[in-house]
Amino acid sequence: MNVLAVDPGSSESAYVFLRDGCPVKFDKVRNDVLRAMLSGDTWYGWLGETPEDVLAIETIESYGMGFAKDIAITLIETGRLIEAWGGPYRCIPRKDVKLTLCGTMRGVNDAVIRQRVIDHYGGEAAIGGVRCQRCKGKGWRGRERTPCADCHDEVEVFEHEWPGTDGHTWVTKGSGWRVSPGPLHGMAGDCWQALAVALTWLERNGTP
Ligand SMILES: [Zn+2]
């Protein structure tokens, strides 16, 4: 099952594309760029592979006292993104993200949600990408280019440990990494929120 999750904004939106639970493509881009991606085939032909594949898009549900112009524009942009996709979609209220991932609304902010997402993938090693200090990330040392002993091992870090990681084979032999890049390496900003939306949809549909 594949899911494209979007955290929409008034001018830019963050997206994460998950294949069998593993984020394989994510970024924050201008809305017109994302609309072009949604209407074209930018998902390796994987999105729409099974009937369960959806666009999961976060929606604002509580407007409080002030209905800011930015929120109005975000809602319009959300509709444009859904239209550009043209396939099945689910609106995921932020309340559902909090309740599903954290079990409570109380005290849940972006940082708490981010940590919960990291926990879901097994902790900080899922980010990884820590360079070897001994060889400064080169994987070898000296004029003879001797393989660095500190990052020279043959452990394939998460090929079998993470669900749905086909296409990700990290070989750590002389890799230059002290901790190899994990599936969440490079994730930043609003992409965390988009990933939380994806996990919410997957968990609510009984997919681990
Ligand atoms: Zn090294």
C-alpha cells in the first residue's frame, strides 16, 4: 500500500510519499509545483498501484475566533491540490493526528509529534547519517587509502529491519558513516507533519 501525505500551506506544501510504510520521497515545494507533480507521474508509477492507495491531506478543522486570511487561502489551495491529483483522497484533521499518534490532545505540539514519528521508525537511528570522525566520512585513510577501520564493517544496517525498505540498501563497508543514513535522513520542517498525517491514515486503516 502506498500513500502520499500532504501538509498544505497557503503558498508551499510539504509532502511525503510512503511505499509500504517507508518514506521514499519527501520535500516542501511551491503549490504549483506540487500540483504539477500530482497530475503527472512523479511517483515511480507506484501511487495508484493498489486500490487502497490514497492522497492523505491534512485539513484545518477548528478556526477559533479569528479566521485568518492565510487559513482561507490554505483551504482553497488544499482543494486545488486534491483536484490536481484526481484520485482517491482522505482529509486528515490535525486532531486525528494527535489522538492517533499520541493518544491525547493535551500538550501535543509539532515537537511531540515529530518525536512520536521517530519512535515509530525505531528511534534516532532511523535518521542516522552521522559521519565517521576518524576518516572524516571518506571511508579510507592515508595515502594508501586503507579502508577505515572505524566504519569498516559488513553490517547492512536496516535492509531487513525496516518495513518496506526495498530500494534502500545501505552498505556500511568503509562507508564513512558512524551511523548510516536511515529512512528519515534529510527529513525537515513541515515534512515531519506530512509524515505524521501518513502514519495517522495508515494506523487508522490497520496497517502497521
Ligand atoms: Zn571511517
